[in-house]
Amino acid sequence: MHCEKTYNIDISMITYGTATIFSSFDKSAKDRLPLKVPAAIEKLTKKEIPKYKRFICLGVSGTVKEGDVDFLMPDVRYEI
């Protein structure tokens, strides 16, 4: 919601390495929406995020609402 209101974009995919945490076209990914990001990653990868990690890098992509143009954001540094 924040990105839609602030930047007028629709996020269609969030990735962590090669794992797709959220994808607008994957119904199983919508089950992870209520989870916090670290919990969604651990559920998907079946691996615990090391306790010493303070940050993780996420890839974010989607479309700009005006003009329906695809975008790819720089990696997002997410603080755990």
C-alpha cells in the first residue's frame, strides 16, 4: 500500500537471492503476505537466517501505474 500511494507503482515481485518471496502471479506466494519478511524467507527456503545477520538484500520489481511500464528497483537493504 505504501508504494502504491507514495510512488504510484504496483510491486509484482520480491526476491531474496534466487527465492521468490512474493509474486503477483503465484497464488502460493500470497499465503506469505501476512508473514514478516524474515519468516517468509525461512518458510520458503527452509533455512534459518543466521543470527549474526543484521541486513538482508531484497530485489523488488513491478510496474508503474501510469503507462504500465515495468521497473526494477535497486536492491533494498532490509534491516532484520
